[in-house]
Amino acid sequence: MNTLQDYKGFNREKSIEELQYTMLNHIENLQAVKEELQFLQFLTQAQIFNPNTMDLFERLEHFKKELDKRIHKSGKLIIDANFHANQIANKIECDELACDNYFINAHNELEQYIHQFSNQTSKFKQELFQYFKSVIKTE
């Protein structure tokens, strides 16, 4: 399994356009992840699994709950990222260094949260895919 990379922010010298572009990319990626999670949730409810699998129901219920949490979290992150993308234009009105620092810190914090969510979700999806490979009917 791959080692997950830590977040590093490089936003101090970025232009407003670069910050907006980056945040809009995060939003698109989060929306795609949310759709993937919803599809995986659909799969957990499909009749495609070998019924003789030990603890099948319990494992699927565990995955369903985790998918629900991740879908909810992705939706919240999309809202937060959209709000932040709209606020990026306000950075231009910052005349003070403290204002710039606050804005950049808020941007980095949101990016770090998105990065952590993405890494954790990738790890979860790998686990789910491995489980699906072992229990989906192939005949």
C-alpha cells in the first residue's frame, strides 16, 4: 500500500487567480469523489455478493456507514470550498499584512483538510475494493 504524502502549502506567493483556480479544482475533485462514493454506496446495496460469505451483512453495514459519513463530509467540504472560492476575491481588499496572513492561513487550513480527506478516502476505497474483489459473485 502507498504511503500517504503530508500536506504542504505553497500559497503565500500565489496570485488571486491561482488561488481561485486551485480551489475550483479542489471543488471539482471533491464532487467527483462524492459521486464515486455514492456509486460505491449503491454497490453495497446491490445483490452482487456471494451470500455464503462469512460476516457479509456486518461488513457491508460497516462500509455503508463509513460511506454515509464520507459522502456527508465531502458535501460539507464542497460547500466550504465554494464559500472560500467566493471569498478569495476579498483578498485583494487586504491592505494589511495581518489580513493577508489570516486569509492565507485559512486557505492553507482548508486545503490541508481537503488533502487529509482525500488521502483517507483513497485508503478507504482501496480497502473497500479489496473486500469487493473477495465477495462479488463471479459466476
